[in-house]
Amino acid sequence: MMILFLIWLADFIGKVHVIINVFFLLAIILCIVGGITFCANSSEYDKAEIKWHNWGKTKVYLAIKVAIASAIIGAIIPSKNTYYAMVGVYVGQEIIANPTSQRLFDKSIQAIELKLDEVINSDLKKDK
């Protein structure tokens, strides 16, 4: 009976590891999608773009929450992926919580917007 229980326990731990890996994959996808929409739709002038901008931010926050949940599950059942989760959570928190990195992030978005405005204006002048 004890051997059957140990086999079941090993199988259960293996399934939990698969679930954790799925969480990591989901977190990575959400970070990529959220990050792209966060950067691409950062204009505050158009309401539709603001909606997409907020959607992107939400996805980044959700990805970090998923990574935290994965780290907690992984801490209960240690594996190599646990360390990746903790690094990901730390980096994500630094980017969002650190005011300096947030300012740099905002400035880089503003610089991209200015460059886009210059390109659009020069194209408009060429068309005239």
C-alpha cells in the first residue's frame, strides 16, 4: 500500500511540475503580448489607444502575478524552474516598482513618440 502511495505521490508531483511549466509559458506569452501593446500603444491622445495601453499594462501585471503564483507552488515542490520564477518576479517587480526604471521606461516611450511624430510630419511634408 505504501509503495502505491509513493507512486501516486511521484505522479502527482510530476503533474504539478507540468502545471508550473504551463504557468511559466503563460507568463512569458502574457509578458510579450502585454509588453508589445504597452510600448506600441503609449499615446495618451487617442481613447482607443489608451484602452490598448491599459490592456497591455494589465497583461504585464497579470504575468507577474502568475509568475509569483508559480514561484510559490515551485517553492513548495522545489525544481529548477522555481529559480527562474523568482528571478522573473524580481526583475518584473524592479521594472514596475522602481521609480528610476519607470522614469527611464516613460522617457524611452516619449522618445519613440517624438521620433514617430517627426517621421509622420516629414512624410506629410513630402506628400505636399
